[in-house]
Amino acid sequence: MGPLLQRTGNQKRGENRRRLRWALAGALAVLAAVLAPAYLWRSDLSRLGREISAVVLNHAYFAVREIKVRGGTKVGGSEIVTMAGLSHGMRIWDIDPVVIENKVAKHPWVKRVIVRREFPHRVVIEVEERGARAILVLGRLYYVDADGFVFKEVDESERVDLPLLTGLRHEDLMAEPQSTRMKIQEVLRLGELAEAAALVLSEVRFLSEGGVVLYPMDYPVALHMGWGDWERKLQRLEQVLALWQGRENRLAALNVNFSDQVVARLREG
């Protein structure tokens, strides 16, 4: 009986394993039957999505029809559009605002630029231009803005009725650009204070030993200002000039770079 029972048990275990294998095979077949259509459907759906995307991207509804340039006076709108590389009919999707901003910002008069795509078919370019506040003399003439930034050589057709900044060297701008810009900014502030005191300047000369000399527009007097403390010095200067009113042509120079006095130098003869 022992061997017979053992054979019977082995046969049952073999049958169980065969049934299990058939069951697994059947399950895999069912799973394949279910997933295959889903995969094909997903592939078709993905292809359909690409086709729809291509239709939308290339549709004439999204072609550029209007290009607006705002804020530019020194630089013409057509010039900015040309620099930007824009044209009517191009796809609005192909326009990269950052790339266009970098292109337009290369123009010397452009201080800041913002480009926007307004769907479906408009592009807006907003430009902030630099304002020339003075002219720096470095062999040639260069415009300077309110930030002390030397941004452009003056063309023959452009205005030159601005205060001249003299005495600086090209080497100063190259070796110490930041400190030189700060000096120019400070002198521009001095020019504003002087103008508020009815003293319009034709030239500001930087001295190699430090300090500046002002040359007014109305009379040929060299005003030695030293450096800093502009408000107090201008107030004292205003008082002295009031005493010499009508006789300014007799003055060659005034030096207000002293704490307790103003030194005057008269013209000879």
C-alpha cells in the first residue's frame, strides 16, 4: 500500500502543476487580449493629438497680423521691427520674446525693452529709451545718460546743446568704469542743483587732482567747487554772485572749496 499511495500523491501534484500552468497561460492570453486594443488605441490617440497640434500651430488664425511698438521716439518703430526680425504672417508660436528683447536691446538708445505675444495674432514691443543728460568729451563726443552710462557717439545731425563733461580720460572709463560712472552721476546731480539755483552750466571739468570746475552759460567765470557738499557751496556761491551782479565779467574765477571763505580772482586789466 505504501508505494501505491506515494505514486497516487505524485500524480495529483503533477496534475495540479499542469492545471496551474494552463491557468497562468490562460490569464496571460486574456491580459494580452485586453491590453493589445488599449495599446493600439493609445497609439492612435497620440497620433491624433500630434495631427491636431500641427493643425493648430500652422493655422492662419495664429499668424501675426499686428506688430505694435510703444514708447520709442529716438528709434523709429519700423527700425525696431526690423531689428526684432518680425514680419506679418509669421507664426506667433515661433516668436521668442527673450530673443527679440536681446536683439532690440543692442540699439544704443534702448535702455529697456519688453516683448509680449498677445494671442492670437498680435505682438507688442514696449521700449524705454535712454535720455541724454550731458556730452562727454573724449577726443570725440559721447552721450551720457542719467545713470552715468556712456552709451553713444554723437552724430553730426544730433543735438549738442547739453553740458560738456571734460577732463576725464578714456583710461579712466576702462580701468575704473564703476567709479567713473558714479563720478559722472554725482556731477549730473550737481548740474540739477545748479540749474535749480538759476545757474545753467555749459561745461563741467574734472580736475586730475580731484574736484570739478563749473563754467556757467551766462558769464565766463570758472567756479572751483572741490567735491561734495554741493548744496552749501552753491548757496555761498549764489550769495557772492549776487554781490557781483552786473559786474560778473570782472571775475575770472571763484573758489568755494573753503570752509570759511570764497576766494575770487579778478581779470587783469
